[in-house]
Amino acid sequence: MSDHPGSAADLLPLLTRAERLLSRRVGGLLADEALSIEAWRVLCLLADGLGHPMSEVAAEASLPPGTLTKLVDQLVDRNLVFRRVDPIDRRRIRAYLTARGRREHERLSMLIQTNLAALSTVDDITLATHLTALITRLTPHPHPTPAPA
């Protein structure tokens, strides 16, 4: 911890502990559905319906590419996810939720929300706003490339 309580330096252990506790709780719910927290993260990312390159899914789920491939294979076998060649860059593969995957994501979202409702407070909106702002500040932004002379 830093010399200045509540500073950015104090956030890592606090966020790590909160993430582990929340993941453990949600993971328990998902285990009853034979789904891992990593699989849930993939389903959540794909729930926007846009389809995402596998490299992006791996980065967002914090999984090495080989592990993600095995996980997505399992989700494909359960008819929750499908893969297609990217129409713009045919070297890339994009992952999407199936119709069944969308229904399962919605059902599990409601289950998780219901289970976590007792933990919710009015401060959650403020916390979410602050965390979103922190993520934005920490996200590396590409530097503009100087125009050729």
C-alpha cells in the first residue's frame, strides 16, 4: 500500500481481491451449468452480436490462443458458439454466438444478476463509472502516425 491511502497504487490489491471473490461466486453458479468463468467471459464478449476475431477474444478473456481454441471448441460442441472466416481478412477467424448461445447467455445473465442482487447498492453505479473511467485511462491508445512529408 502507498503512503497516500486511496491512491491509484492501492487499487491493484483491492481490485484483484474483489475480482477473485466475485469470480469465485459467479464461478460457483456457472459450475452448476458445466461452464467455466473463462467460457462465461467469452460468451459475454460475443453477446454483442458483432463477432470477434479469435485474437481479440483471447486478449479480452486473458487466455493464451491455444487455451482459447480448446475452450471455443467446447463451446462449439455445445452449440453455443460458431466460427466463420472473416469476410474482410480471410486469414482471420471470427467467433459468434449461436441462437442457442444467445438464449443461454440471457438466461445465465439473469441467474447471475438475481444471485448478486443482494450485494447491490446505489453506490454500484458510481463504482462502475469510476472503474470504466480507470479502464479508459489505462487502455493504451495508439499514437497517431505522423503524415509522410
